[in-house]
Amino acid sequence: MKNSIINVNKNLFELTEKYRSIIPLLVKQGFTQLNDQVKRKEFGAKITLAQAAALKGINLDKLVDLLENEIRKSDYESKTGAKIKVSGSLPCPVKLPLTEELTKTASQLDFQVELDLKSASQGLEWLKQDFAEIESSASLADIFISAGFDLFFDHNLMDRFRRQNVFKDASGITELNQDFVKAGADLLDPAGDYSILSIVPAVFMVNSEELGDRKIPHSWADILQPEFADSVSLPVSDFDLFNAILLNIYQSYGKSGVQNLGRAMKKALHPSQMIKEGGRKAADQPAITIMPYFFTRMAKRFPHLEFIWPEDGAIVSPIFMLTKREKIEQLQPIIDLLASKKIGRILAEQGLFPSVLPEIDNGLPENAKFMWPGWDFLRNQDPGQLLKDLENEFNQAVEVAKR
């Protein structure tokens, strides 16, 4: 107990009067009386912290460490206004391990870290809705991490603040993994605003039982051909990946490519549905499913399903990170964690989301290529408005094809 802030022989009422921030922690330890002002005074005045720990069978040293850590955080925040918020969405396969690592790092800091991270399957509408009411960057979270071209590049959303010089890449990532270097996919932002930690690649899963006498498609160009009309399942509900597909098809094949993609769609089937069904032969089944690379791992047990990495490149939906320039020093421990080899390995190994870090073995097919629009395209266009236009083109093509 040497150099302790807390005197363990003080009663609970005295301690909670002096350090209000420890009340929730003591309640969690089982002292629910402290939640009520009257009971806190009556009960708390009769028992010291040391006695309380013994009563509940709690290790006193660990309890003191827990309480003092909270006191330091509260004191730091009151003096500096320091508190950081990490917001965004994480791909479902890696949300839990990444959140655990973030929570562990946050617990070692002298200030509070609020984690507002949801599964990517919930979409980003919950984030986008807030932007209509945000007038100043002071109201923004301090770190954003998510996929989503529209969120990060829409001129009315995140890009509005990027143009005000609010963000800075402090990841320290200056070299790319050779998987991207060899493929000529430069994911390092030349303007130093965005960090890209990893990517979600879109690939093909071909069902030989539904393909018939057609040749296996080996590229996006093949998918857009007339013979694959009404034959393809697209991840329309996976907004980040579907938006990436629309942008890249438009950039490479123009609006006619987007229209052909709409003509090709048979159904909007989530990859997990196809895997769950085992790609069984049944009415109205697609011959090709466009899916995140992650799902190919689960499809290997079905001999009639063949995974294809597109020859013209797996379409890339990057996992972006944006960090506030004015808080870089405070944010650095969190930034360093997210840009670390530990997180890179979680992304690459548990999620099959290739990491940009040079030290990580992404285990990709030999000579794997990538299709991504590039920084000039993203900055010179308004991806938010463009995606609305492309979605209309796509939906109209689907309607025409179904008539």
C-alpha cells in the first residue's frame, strides 16, 4: 500500500465523498448500497475499505489498484478535459478479439477511453446520422475505424472535416506488405490524412452444379458478360463491400459495367446463407456468389464449390483509420496498437483480411491482384453522391432484367 492514494482504513462513505468516480466500481464489486445516497451514508460510515474487501472476499491490493486507477483517470480528465472516443465498425470475425485488445490497452491509460464499436453487419447508418448535427470537429470521435468509401469520402460526411485538416495519419506505416507492392496497389495515402490497416477482398465462389456448360468466370470482366445474366449473388446488404464493388466496377468498366452487374444479379444472398445451405442444388440458386475472402474458408468442405481470386483483381474495401491531428500525442497508444503486428495478425489470420504491414504473412494466392479506385479518384470525385447515382443505375438494371 506504499504511496497509495487511498487509505484503506477510511470508511466507504468518506472515500466515496472524496472520490465520487469510484462509486460505480464499488457497486460492481457488490456494494450496491453505495448507489443510494442515504444507504451510502448509513452503511458506508460503518465499514472501512479493508473491512469491506474482507467481507466480500476481495483481494485488497487488487481492489486498491482498481480504485486508484479510476481516481487517476478522473483527476486527469478534470484537469485536462482528457477523454477519448474510438468509434466505428469492425468486421464480425475480428470484432471480439480487436475489442478485447483495445479494452486491455485502454485500461492501462491514465484517462478514460470510450469504445463505440459495432459489428459491420449493422451498417454505418448509426454513424452517418450523427453527421447532420455535427457542426464542429470537437463533436467528432477522436479515432474512427471502419470500412466504407461513402462514410470517409462523402463530401458531406467525414470528408468535410478532412478538408479542414482535422485528421492526420500517425500510424507510422511507411512501407506496404509485398502483397500490395507486387500488385501495384498503393494503399499509403500520399496526403497523410488516412491510414489503411487492412482490406476486405471480394472474390468469387462458383457452384459447379449451377454453372452448367458455361466456362468458369475468372475475372470481373467475365461476370459482366451476357452468359452470366441472372446468375450471380451479390452482397447487397454488406454496404461497405457492395459500395466498393459499385465504385470499382464503375471505374474499370463505366456505367455500362454497373448496368451489366445489375443484369447479372440473381439474388442478394448473404455469403453466410450460401455457406449454411452448402450451395445445395435447389431452385433459384446462383451459379456465382460474390463474397468476402473470409467466407471461402468455410466453403472448402463442399467439393462442388470452387473459390476464384479474380484475375483482374479482388475488389478492395479498405479498413480505414482516421485520427484527430490535435490529439495525436494522447491517441498514440491506441494508434500504435491498431497499427501493430498483433492486430495485423488478428486481421490476416482470424479474419482473412490482408494486413498492409510488411511483417505479416497474409497467405494469399500467388500473384494475387487487387482492384481499388486509388487516392486521386477518391479525392477528385464525390464518392457519396457517385454511389447514390450508381446504386440507381444498378437497381434500374435489376428491374429491367427481372421483367
